[in-house]
Amino acid sequence: MGGTDDNSDRVNSVVNSFDTWKHRIIIPTLLAGVAGGGVGLISKHSKVLGFYKTAAAYASNFAIVTGCYCGAREFVRVSRTGKPDDLLNSVVGGFGSGAILGRLQVTYLGHVAIAGRAGAVRYSAIFAAVGTAVDYATIKLRPVISEVRDNSGGWFKLPEWSPIRVLDDEAVAEKRAREQQIYRTVHNLNKEES
């Protein structure tokens, strides 16, 4: 009997782990890719290089940076066994992902190439500051967004003047009965004409 409880605990752990990955890594990475594509479309470089190439480059870069940052942040959270909203995870994850990506990136300031250690230090500071600021903002905005969502009766509410109406079960049944009546009437007219 103890074996089945252990198996169900493992299955629940895997499901919870996937939900964490989905909400804290995959979704932000996809959203960053979409935002990067949008930024690429309005970029000044899109006129020279073409809209599609620039949008694809920006989208992939935004997604890579966000995926590395979110992955490093979650790695730090799991290693520290910390809470998801702990900002120390964001700082350490930002330093780590910024150092890795900064080490790979070559940046030119004038005629001088900054790469290696200098790039790693520069990018790690930027990633730690920006990532922690974004995480802090999301922590502070989460209650406001949930309050707006709860007060509006859902995440999307049609205005009163809209001709579109959400039907309950009775209204759906009445609508189907009217449609069947119209179908029978039209079908009978077609038979009479033939």
C-alpha cells in the first residue's frame, strides 16, 4: 500500500513541477518572443534588413534572454528551496544568466570590443537589475489584476450596448428551437417549389 502512495506523490510532484515550468518559464518566454517580434516590426533596422528578418531576430533574442533568465531564476529557487516570489532568486538568477549570455556576447563600444569577463560583469548587472525590477512589479501588480478580474465578473466583459449576448442554457434551447422551426419552414418551401 505504501508504494501506491509514493507513486501518487511522485505523479503529483511531476504535475506541479510542469505547472511551475509552464507558468514561470514557458509562458514568459513565449510572451517575450511575441513582444520581441513586435519591437522588431517597428524597429528602425526593419527598413534596411526587412520586416521579417528583423522581427524574427528580435523575437528570437527576446525569447532566448527571457528563457535563460527565467530558467536560471527557477534553478536558483529549486536549489535554495525558496518561495516563488522571493526576489533573491531573481537577483541571483539575473547575475547567473547575465554572466553566461554576456560572456558569449561581443559588444563594441567605439572601436573596442567588450567580451569575456567585462561583458559578463556588465550583462550580469543589467540582468539582475532589470529582472528583479520586473519580478517586483509583477508581485505588486498581481493583487491589483486579480481584483480587477474578480470585480468584472471575469477577465472579459462585453459592454451593455453590444449586440453580442452570452446565452444561458434556456436561451440556447430557445434559439435552437427557433432555428429548427426556420429550417423546417424553409425546407417545406423548397419541397413545394420542386
